[in-house]
Amino acid sequence: MATLFGSGIKRREDPRLITGQATYVDDVKLPGLAYAVFARSPYAHAKITRIDVSAARQAPGVIAVYTGADVKDRLVPVPCAWNVPNCDLKIPAHPLLAYDKVRYAGDAVAMVIAETRAQARDAVDLVDVDYEPLRATADPEQATQPGAARLHEEIPDNIGFTWVVSGGDAAAAFQHAEVAVSQRIVQQRLLPTAMEPRAAVAQYNRGSGQLTLWATSQNPHIHRFLCSVMLKLPEHRIRVIAPEVGGGFGSKIPAYPDEALVSFAAMELGIPVKWTEDRSENYKVTIHGRDHIEYVEMCGTRDGKITGIRTRVYAGLGAYASTAAPGIPTILHGLVYSGSYMIPNIHGTIYGVYTNGTPVDAYRGAGRPEAAYLIERLVDIFARKIGMDPIEVRRRNFIPKDKFPYTVATGLIYDSGNYEAALDKALGILDLKAFRAEQAKARKDGRYLGMGLVSYIEICGLGPSQVAGAVGFGGGLYDSAIVRVYPTGVVKVYIGASPHGQGEETTFAQIVASEFGYPVENVEIIHGDTDNTPQGWGTYGSRTTAVCGSAVKVAALRVKEKAKLLAAHLLEANEADLEWKDDAFRVKGSPDKAKGMAELALMANVAWNMPPGMEPGLEATAFFDPTNFVYPFGTHICTVEVDEQTGQVKILRYIAVDDCGPPINPMIVDGQIHGGVIQGIGEGLQEIAVYDEEAQLVTGTMMDYAVPKASQMPHIEVAHTITPSPVNPLGVKGCGEAGTIASAACLVNAVCDALAPLGITHIDKPLTPARVWAAIQKAKGATP
Amino acid sequence: MERPVTLNINGRSHTVQVEPRALLVHVLRDTLNLTGTHVGCDTSQCGACTVLVDGQAVKSCTTLAVQAEGTRITTIEGLARGDTLHPLQMAFWEKHGLQCGFCTPGMILTAVDFLAQNPDPTDDEIRHAIEGNLCRCTGYQNIVAAIKSAAATLRAGNAGAAA
Amino acid sequence: MIPTSFDYVRAGSVREALGLLALGDGTKVIAGGHSLLPMMRFRLVQAPKLVDISRLEELRGVQEYKKGLRIGATTTYAELARHPLVRERCPVIAEVAADIADIQVRNRGTIGGSLAHADPASDMPAVMMALDAEFQLRSKKGGRRTARAREFFKGAFVTDMTEEELFTDILVPGMGRNAAVYVSFDSAASGYALAGVCASIGRKRATISDISVAVTGVAEVVFLAGALERMKDTKCDAAVLAAAAKEAVAGLEIAGDVHAPSSYRRHIAEVAIIRAVERAYQRAGA
């Protein structure tokens, strides 16, 4: 069993998933279930002058129709839970149903409850609303300009916060710099597109006063808390269950009006109510990601030393401040401006801007991909300017491996790293010399080959809680586990995190089974139900293994510690004379005198013969709060060929070398990298949420939003270096977001390298053929 | 407007009352409780709703239940033989071809049809074959590996059966 | 996404279907449903009644017709892609069918349904125009009539058909010594053509004796690019081709959209014309 930790065993969650036996929220059936459908604003910005729901109320099968007027005094607006300090944060009320004004296309104005989905849908067409349209904008830079449409009366310039990050003296650095480069960068809006749309089923027992809410949630304890606020219902009367959840990528972190309204209806009507999003509804109302317009600069010396970085960022918030929104472009973005490098002078000003778009919140990587992108783009632009190989520039500025823990100018303390090793490994896989030769030859033939490279770092494993408090995060960032050993020795582990595809039912079982000398089948991981799991803070920010996995490990060690005392008692030996060897506690020198965990579990649970003072039972709870974030890193390389005639980008190779500490299950780690890389390539190549002049989302279905397809995506060559983190007992870092953080920048760097002979230094992603072709035309002096 | 429709699903005949406008996927999920078939979009693109109709992969969100009368329908629940997983199910498990699992039933059923047409596909052919099935978790790489591996298993099985 | 209510009749015969359409009550025809149902789910189309023709054997399948093909309207893309007669007589139809959307859509989507739907970005109309195919239409009052593909497509989602007519067959003339190639550049999201071009070319040795080029995806409606006529009697000279391709799209109203601005669409249409013509020329010489 010694090899279980670190072994790529098959996932334990799969048998139910590959046979159709899994239960997602929309699969939940209850007797008497009714269905909710929302009437939503077609306008991005309008006054509501009249709502008439009388016809809808009369429609066949309709049980109830609610408007904003019905709920505004009974329910609390959707809370924002990340009150970033020192930035003049303004959080306007986000009513659950709009009653005076709608602020984005999709803002709900009424909820219809009917006996069937079809009846509810039919009745929505009968909700009659008069709107008085107002000017609208979804552009976060435009929205700050004088005369722009004003979303919230109390925020005249639409600026929700102005947050500054500063370290060293950037002004002086730029003033005295030998070289400086600058770039305007647009990091487009993205649609998270978890394959399972959001859904909620609420059931209220009037007798017991208990509300049960099945929800598509990455963090059921957070949803319990936020629903308790919105519904004014005490937390202990709410049970949130996140059953099988079909992907999240951040979009299932926030509290939304929908699940609270469905709960409200269930409580009002005394019947269970279900709501399930359509995909086009999901694209309108479930949070979006990114949406930055950035003015960025880098300065340094002619011999490649980077001395400063400076940014001004307009970060779109959308119409309201979603749950974690203020923290994303600030704490999770601006603090990471040093990247993998020793950059002594850093200054960033980030404006959080309300616009008439769908609210923006955490999307895979959340703030960190935007940071990695601007840093890694700037490094390439800077290298081009000084005529140095961008790889050499990176080497000259890397934080050396012997300097960890290392405090960067923004104040973060990086835990551990060996950036050059990852870079060298990636270059070795590529065979750089051969590629450059091929590229040179291709250029002579008029073909455009390019190589992009990114050496990223990531801040993840979100904790510690003290830092969470200091940066205004409205919760803790520890996590928890109960390890409960049954009389027959088998184990159930109840965790505070809430995996939804990441495979922790397997990896966490590997942790416990390794510790107990068990086959993995003896351990079951239970998650996603607030009534039987300890308080936890959810699965996001690549934190689950580093934080909750550590709690599992600590709880398992506590169980084992007690088991050891019991073993000593039963073996009539001194605890000091026992050692854990070959899956049992054994008396040193007399290895036949041994007790395994299964036998000790039985003895502890029957409690016939306990040591004096020892309580019966064998279980332990652990709340693990890390001492620092973890900082995974790596180097990705992408090679491309650009078709000059059509602007099409063909990815030739994609190499990912990531360091996320020791992998518990390498197969699962690689799967996370694959998925993350492809999400970032989608961002780099084809994904973009587009709003028109009236702030209408014109990429509102999968016909127009280009979710990557298998045929459009490359094979990825994956490798790792292993540098343990000192901040948790597993030594692990995170791997869920790493791929996404690196790959968009990597692709754009490759295309800009390919087109370097034309003098092209930057093209805003996504690099659709149309955009690449236009850039080529512009570089050639033609009007596209 | 409801009318009786008889559907043969996974070898069993079901007569259900449906409106003509009822989509096959809604009847499978809501009426017959076969919730392994999923809905991931509303424009016939994601393929999460894929089932086999007379052996052909079909998007059940773009098929009326009344149109399916008299056909043989296979959903993910009917693919395994008792406790023996279909080689594609086995391969998806072994190759880590799924994460959240939401797209998986449709992905597997598309692959069943595809491998019947093309028993020995290249990676590239597999990638084209699953264009109508979107996955947001895996980056497709292990799905391609799984389908390739299942193809080999199925070929070996057919060779064995022929011998 | 649930359509509004409608009645449904599975037609037992073409005559029955024609009778229902003749009532003029807005009844719509459904076969594979892959053009109609997506619109109905979004409630962009509502109909009191659907008449299902998908099981009418007389509307399905491929037969020899003179030296070409007769293709039944409800023949699916999957059937076309695999059909030996199509692959032999008119391979471009099989190739285009094999590349439309995805396996599931090809299994249900029918060629007649798609042509009657007349999406301005769909592929097959360009093929039908280039090959000078004819469509057979039937109605209760008007009986049978034949419409040339080249006169059938009137605008985005608008055709020469009346509401009472049923699209029954496609007649594709024999290719003779011609060879045809379809080249398209597609939207990464929908897979529909940003620009798609079908070129059909006949050669006498190195000289082009016959050429038809049809363009889809670019303009309001699929069209025949007359400018390419000037390639006739040439040896597919690159400069002439480039000039003709430019002229073919020069005066067009091209709307830009979220997938590509009009400048790119115009450019990529030129590229598609050039590549389709060059490949068809090569294929005709092979």
C-alpha cells in the first residue's frame, strides 16, 4: 500500500457517471414537484413602468406568479461577500427580482411557478411588462467616461472601486529606465460554460421549518450562509445539497437570485419547486469571466533586467457586484504582478466598473490568468524591444531557487519554486534548436512559424483565513474533514470542500488509505451536503487538495494517533516501542506482535477494553488552516503556424511542464492540466462574449460562442517537475487552474513570434482568423 | 393534446402520454426517469442528450418523442450488459475520459455509433467524430485515448467472435 | 426551451401530406427536424400543426436519373455521405454531406429539409447551384413542378416554394467530364460557413471548357459567381483567377457579424473561390 499515494488509480466516482446512475440537480424528483421559469428583461437598461401578470396567473397549470413588488420587502438583496478594503468599494443593492429598473439583458422581473415545465414556459410569454429603455453600455472603459449611462443612482461614474497595488517606486523606475514598453490589452469577456447549466430544487417542510435546497454549487456551505441572509431564515434550518455537479469553473461559486427565489416559492406554496437554466439563459445570467481593458507598461535595462511594471485596468463588474467579484481583479490579480520574476517596482490601479453586462466573477484562474497574460505578453514585447531572446530575459529575472521563501514587491511570500528547472525541462521536450532552424527555413519559404513560451506562477490553495479576513473575504479559507472509522474498519470521510469533477473522492481516499494501510475501496469520501459535512469553504481557487486534503491528512493522523495508543494498550507495550510497518502497528523487535487498523477500529468501536481514560470510538475532525497560499508554477511552450492568407492559426505542438508539488494521483493531475490548457487555448483562439451597442449579448448561444471542440484543439504533451510546498502536510500545490493561467498567453506569444517578421508585437485575443488577418493587413500597410 | 406513444427503450416497451411538442429528452428524463441523458444546450450542439435510435446517435433534444415511436432507443442506462460494462464505458473509466461526467453519456453513445462505422480510427478521425459533443473538463485528450482504446478492444472482441 | 403547442400528424402518404398543406393553416413539414425544431424551441417559429414526412419511403433514397442522380428529399446527410452511387457519380455531394455539422445531426438532418430551410450560410445550396440541380416540388392544387436550384433561393430563409408545396426530390444532372470541389471557412462556434464555395469545372486537356462557381455564407443569399465565367477557355491562370475572384465579391453587400467583419468575409470568400477553382481544375484533370 505504500505506493497508493502517488498512484494513478482509476477514479472511484466514475462507475456511476458512465452508467447514467449519477444524480445531478435536475435529476432530483419529488412528489408534487412544480417548475419555475423566469421572465427576464430583453433590455440591457430600462425603467420598468408597469408589470401585469394577471394573464400569466390565469394560464393553464400556473400555481403562482411573483414580481419584484411581491418579494422586495420580504427578501434581502443578493449579498456581495468580498468587501475588499481601502478601495472605496460601493456595492449597490442587487434585488432578487427587478422592480423599478433593469440593468442587464436577463435581469429577472417575474417568476412563474406551474405544474409542468412547459406550462411555466408558456405563461412567461403572458407576463406583460412595459419598459422605458435607457442608454446602455457593456464596455468597462466607456462606462467611466463622462456622459456614460449611469446604472446606479448612488454611483455617478459607475466606478465601484479604485484599488491600488504598490511596491517599490514604479514612477521613479519608469522615469529613469533605459527601456520602457507599453501596450493596451483587452482581456475579453468569457462565458464559463459548465456543461451542466445551473439548477435548483427547493423543498420546505412547514412542520419542521426545514428548507432543503439542492443546488448546482461549488460551495454548499457558502450557499447555505448566503441563502440564510437572502431568505432571512436561520442557517440551521437550511440544508444545501450539491449532489453531482457538472462542472463549475467558478460559475457555481456565487449566490444568485434564482436559488433563493425558488426556495422562497417552495416556502410560500408548501410544495417543492424546481428551476433549471436553459443554455441561452445560462449565457445571459450566470456570471461571466475576465472583461479587462488594460493599459500596461514594463521597464528595464538594455541587458534584460526588468525593473518595473505599471498598469491601469478597467475591470468590468457587470450590472451588480457578484459574490466574490471585487476580490478577483484586485487581490487575485494585482498582487500577482511580479509573476515568476524579481520585479522591484510595481504599481497598478484597478477600477472596478459597473456596466450593463451580466455580472462578472471568478472564472477558471480568476484574476491570475489576466495577470499572467499581461506579464508574459510584456516580457515578450520587452525582449523584442531590446533585441534579446525572451527566454534569456526570463532567465535573467527569475526568482532563483535558493531564494525561497521569497517576498515580492506586492508583499506576497512565495512558498517554494524552481522556475528554471521547469523552463529547461520544457525546452528539452521542444528541442529549441531544431525548432528555430525549422522556423528560419519556413520564413525563407514565406511561411510563418512561431514559438510562444510562458513561465507562470499561480497563487492558489486559497487560505489562510487570517489573510481572508484582512483582505475582506466574507468567510474563512480553512477547510475541514471528519474521518470516521466504522466497527468493521471501513472509513467514511466527510469533507467541507465540494468537488465537482476534480476527482477528490479518489485522491482523498488515497490519502487515508495510504495512511491506514488499506485498499482504497475501504474509504468513502462524502461531500456536498451541509447536514453531514463539517463547515468548509468550497472547491475553487485550486484549493481543495492543498487545504481540504490537508485536513483529511491531519484527521487521519489523529485517528491513527489514537489507534496507536489503543494498540499499545492491547499489545501491552509502550507506545514508544511501537512502529508503523507493513500496514500495522508492530512492537519493535517483535514484528509478529501487531495490530492493524481494522482490528483497532473494531476494538475502539466496541470499547470492551480501552486504555484508562480513553473515549470509545475512532474518529477525528480536523480544520486545516494553511499558513500561506501555495504557488504552483511551470513553463508552457506552444508552436504554431499562421496562414498568412487566411489568418488561421494552426497549433503544431503544445508542451506543458507544471509543478504542483507531489501528485497524489498523476492521472488526475494530468487530466486537470489538459482541461485547463484547453480552456486557456479556447480563450486565446476563439472564445469571446460580445455585446452590441445596446449592451445586448450577441453571442448568446453555442451557435455564436465558440466553446472548443475536439477537432479544434491540439494534443498536449504534459510533464512535471516536483517542488513540494512547505505550507501543508501533503506538500501539494494546486493544479486546477494552472493550465488556463498559462495557455492563453502562450498561444498569443507564439502567434506574435510567428508574425514578428511583419513587425507585429501584439494582437488582442481571441486570435480568430479574422483578427489575425486584419493584423497582418495592418502591418503590411493595407486597409483591411 | 396529449396522446399515447409507445417507445422501446433499452429493450423494454413503455407507453406514455405525451404532448406532440414534448422532446424525446424530456420524456426520457421527466416521464421515464432515465436521467442519464442530459441537456446541456438549446441549439443542438453540445450532444449531452445523445441517445441511439435504431443504432444511430441522435440528439434527443432535437427529436420529438412522437417521432421516435416504433424505434429502438438505447440510453446510457441500457448500454452495459448486466454488470459488464460496454468496452467504451470501461475505456472512459480506465483512460480518465471524464471529470464532471455530464457530457459522458452522450459522448459514449456517439462513440458507439462512430466505432460501428469506423472500427479503427485515427486520433484525428476521433476528434472529428465527437465534434457534436462538447466537454469543458477534459480538454478531450483522454476522451480520444479512451475511444481509441475501446476501438481496439471491440476489434479484438469481433475478431474473437469471428474466429 | 420548449416549443409552443402544436398538433402532429405522421403522414401515411405524400397525398395526405399535400392535403394537409393545402389547408393553408400554417401547417409545417417536419422530417429530421434539425432546421425546424431549433427555431421552434426558441419560439422563433410557431405552427399549429406539424406533418411528419420522415417515414414516407417514396421521399427517401438515391437512384440513378439519366446520367445523374435523383435524391429523395428526406435522405439524410449520413446516407448521402455513405451512398456508393453518390460517391461515384457526384462525390462532392458525399464530401459535403460528410462534413456537415456532426454525426448526430447527419443521422437526422435531411438534404431536402435543409434546402427548403435556405439558411444563407448552409453548404448544400452552393453545391446544388454549382451543379445546376433541379428541385421537384408538389402541391395538391399545382401538382408537380420543377424549380432550378439557380432560381430557387430568394433570400435568407426565403425560397421559391409556397407554403402549400412539398419538396420531394432533387435531380442532379450527370457530371459528364466535370469535377466539383467545395471549399469553406467555417465559424468556430456553429460550423456554418463564413464563406463556402462550390466550383464545378470541365476541362479539355489543360483548358477550362465549363465552369460554374456558387458562393454561400457571404451574402444575404447563395449566388452564382458569374465573374468566374471568364476562366472559360483559359488554363486556370492564377492572375485571371485572382481578378475574377475579386470581381465576384466586389460589389456585394456583405454584412459583418460577431464571427467576422465584412472585410474578412469578402477576403475569405475570394480565397475560397480561388482554392475551390484550383482544386476542381486539378480534379477535372486527374
